Amino acid sequence: MSVLVTMALYKPHEGKEKELHEILKTHVNTLAAENLITSSKPIRAQAADGTVIEIFEWKSEQAKDAAHESPVVMKIWNDIMEVAEIKSLSALDEANHPFPNFGPYSL
């Protein structure tokens, strides 16, 4: 079983920052309750454009795939997509610099 480190990036739609924040309060805990991620503490950060970054560890490729079959996980992901755009790291200005820096993001 090999662990996968994932960076999930969410840029809230204008005026939806609080809704995204509330959804993210349950996201990682739900993944843990579904036994999909390791017990490593997630890291959360925020880019200058407001994009929220969550870094966590899937237990395996199979666990990552299983998340797409979980109704409770899919509900959270659908809720996130209602209030935020899913971004790639390359879309952030910070990604154009070696050793990019981000601000902290707390739940």
C-alpha cells in the first residue's frame, strides 16, 4: 500500500468564502471517517488570490478511487463545487516561483 500526498485547491466564488470555509470544516474529517486518508495532520494554506489549499494523504490509490464511490464524500465534493472552482497548482501566481509561499488557512 503506498500513500499518495494530494493538494486540493479551491478558489471560492465571489461572496462564497464563508460557505466554502464551513464545508471544509467537515471535508477531511469525513475522508478520515471513511478510512480513506492517513492520520497525518492535513496542511491548509491560502494563495494570494484566495484559493484555499488542502494537503493530505490518501491511504492508497484504491482509497482515492473509493472516495469517488462514497455518497458522503461525493456530497461534500458537490457542495464544494457549488461554491468554489477547483484549481490546479499551475493556475496560481505563486507556482511561477521556486519555493512558493502561501499564507496559513485555519478552520
